[in-house]
Amino acid sequence: MIYYTLLPENYPDDEYEQLYNCLRPMLPEFRKHKCDSIIPARERVSGALAYFLLLNSLKREYPERFSFTVRDNAHNEYVSFVNLPGGKPQLNAPFSDIHFNLSHCRTGIACAIAESNVGIDIQDIRNVRPDTARKFAAPLCTDGIVNPDEFAAFWSRYEAYVKLTGDGLRLSSSECDYISDEFLKSNNVHMETRVLSFSDTKKTAAYMSAASYNSNISSVSSKPGLFTESAVYISFNNLCDSVFL
């Protein structure tokens, strides 16, 4: 199942700093070290909330296995994970049978929970430097310029694919044939890309892509399949409340 959260559009940096200082005591030590190194404060909050979105998602999917509180988890590190070669995270025992993937950016956070391998990515829509566009998305360029929406959609699909395979960014985007339908089919991969919008303005906020192997789609979860239901939106306020309640 896919869960995601969008951060407020206009939230002052000093309030993000204050929020992170409140969230930090609820993080287990291994995650504090990760988030403390992130600059600026908005991205630091995004990194912290990605962990809490994972906890929230696990509790919803497996309530019988994740009955402890956020505070209990921070003290005892019930939910911890390691990065495999290539950077793909894996839950430590006794939850190593559950597959997950996280992504966060300035705009939002995404989490996929599954019983088989999965990759997910969420991407901001930003102007792309010409040299970056030529290096990573040459077919999308016109005179070195690429449409920010097209690049965000492409990059979310590219990262979802390499996070599924565990290859990391070592795999060049040219090798992926720009994540075309033909490339995905030949590699037995199912990919979905969604446009995420702020509910109040309806404008596109980010692009989110999720990838799974075709042979696993029907068994991604014993619950409703990863790709058969709409992604679950958890509001910023509700996610924060789940940490402190």
C-alpha cells in the first residue's frame, strides 16, 4: 500500500526548526543521526516525518504486529533498518519479512509497504539546470531546456526503478532507456506515476512513482494490492498529531 503526505506550502523556516526540535526526541537514535545532518530545517522535518510515516503505515497495515507507541519505539528502537549495498533499506528483525521504501523531498513524503520488493519516489517540480538536463534527460531537452514537470515525472520514475532493483544511482538514466514502457516491460516491471496536488489550490505539487515486479503485483500484499487501490493521503497535521498523541 502507498501512503503519502504533503508539507504545507507556506510554513516559515523558523517554525520548521521548532517542529524538528519537538519531533527529534521521538526519533530512535539511528534516525536522529540521519536527520540531524540534513539542511535546511524544512528538509530535516521531511526526513523525520518520513520515518513517522513509515511507523504510521506499518501500524495501519499490521496493527497486530505494531501495537507499541511512537514514544516506546523511540526508546527501544523496535523499528530500525539497515541500508543494503546500493542503499536500499531493509527492516531489521523481527520485521525483515516486510518490504518498504521511503522517499521525501521539500514538497512531500511517500512510503510503500509490501510483502515483496518495491520502489517509490516523490519529486518536487523545479527548474532544471541545462547541464543537468543534458546529462540526465537529453531526449526531454529542447536547446538544453527541459520542462520542469516532465523532468520531475521522469526522475520520479527513474528513482522508483533503481530503488526497486537496489542498483541505486549507479545505473545511468540512459541505460534505463528513460523508463519507457518498452524498457519496463522487458524488465518485468510495473510502474505507476501519480500527480499529487495541494487540496486547497489543486495545482500540481509533485510527482510520485511506484515500481514493482509484474510477477509480484498480485501478491504484493495479502491485503489490497499496492497498485489496485488509490494511495492513502495522510495530512501533515494528522501525521504530526500521530507522533505526539
